[in-house]
Amino acid sequence: MKVLGIGLDQELLRPLEERGIEIRVKKGLLEEFGFSLMDPECEAVVAKIPHNGWLLSLRQFREEGIHTPVVGIAVPRSLAAWSGYRADFLENGGDDLLQAPADPRELAASLKRVARRFERSPEETFSFVVGGARIDISPSRVLVSVNGARLNLTNTEYRLLMILARQAGTLIPKERIHQCMYSSRHNVPDLEILGVFVCKLRKKLARAHPDARNLIETRWGEGFGILLSQGAAA
């Protein structure tokens, strides 16, 4: 099971790994929370929730159709206030909230439970129609097709397309995409590499159908998006 951890204490890592959870740790920043939810390889996120700003961010991503399971860890202001704080977390799109310091066994069980529930939910698919081309993206099968024909993409191209698909109709700044794709790596390529990947994606889409290349739009100096000026068909 692949999990992204945000702001976790180091002593939690080994016990989680011993329970079959492969965890990548990121900084305890609010921005990292959104980037993690957009990562197509992420099966769940566990984050230390220090303040209500995180709840507002989580609700925003849920409204944008990003459903990656989230388990939070928080320090209760008081035992009496805990139930209300937990209710706020769940009402804003969280999947489970544990009290800090979290017990590794309980945390591992919670992560596996929310991941299983996510797997049993209806398959998340993305379908877009551009002219005579229909582009279908199936995250569970890691499959992209144009008019039924499979598109052979590299892992990086697929991750980029998934980030854009999950927020179709929205302009995503280049910096945000870049951070999502490379925040966990040591050797980070220049920001302009995104333009190269978009170009390669368009060429592959165009080979499948000429209209498909128009799926991804560019706003020079700003970012990229899918169907920013057109309707998307599901």
C-alpha cells in the first residue's frame, strides 16, 4: 500500500512499514496536502492536522472531485472538544481522524480500511470528447484510450495527464503541477520540462486522432488545463 505522509513524526514510519505500508514523507505544509491528493500513485494520505485551514483545503479538493482517502492526526484542545473537532473533519471530506500521538497499529488499520472502502467505490473514470475524438482515462487500470484504442504513455506522461484530468476545466499553474510531480524527488528538473511533456502528450494524442491533440490547453506564462474553453463529456 502506497501512502503519502505529511508532517508525521519519524517514530511512526518504521512501525507503519512493518505493517505493509510504503510511506513517502513530505513537509508539514498546507500546500503539500493538495499536491498529495492529486498524486495518481497515492492510495491514501495521512496528515497531521494542525489547524482548521487544512479542513477548508480538504473541502475545496473534495468539491473539485478529488477523492483520495485522508486520515488525519490531531491534538485535541480538550477531550470535551474532540467529538466536535472530529465531526468537522469528517463533514469537510476527511475519512478518519485519530488523536495524537497516534498508535501505529491503529493508524495502519485505519489507512487500510479507508483504502479498501475507496477501492470498492464505483470506478473513477474520466471521459472527454473533443471533436471526433473520445478520450477515456481509467486510473484503476492505468489505461488511457482514444476512441477505444489504447494510448501508450510513459509514467511521467500518465501522471501529468491524471493531474490535469482530475481538475478538468480548471487552469492549473505550472508551479503547482511541477510541485505535485516532483516534490518527493531530490533531482528536480526545471519547470520548463512540463512544456516538453505536454508537447509529447499532444503528439501521441494527435497520432490516435487529430482532434485529440486539443484536449490539453496552454495559457502561456500561466499553466495548463483540460477543456478550459469547451465542455467535457463524461
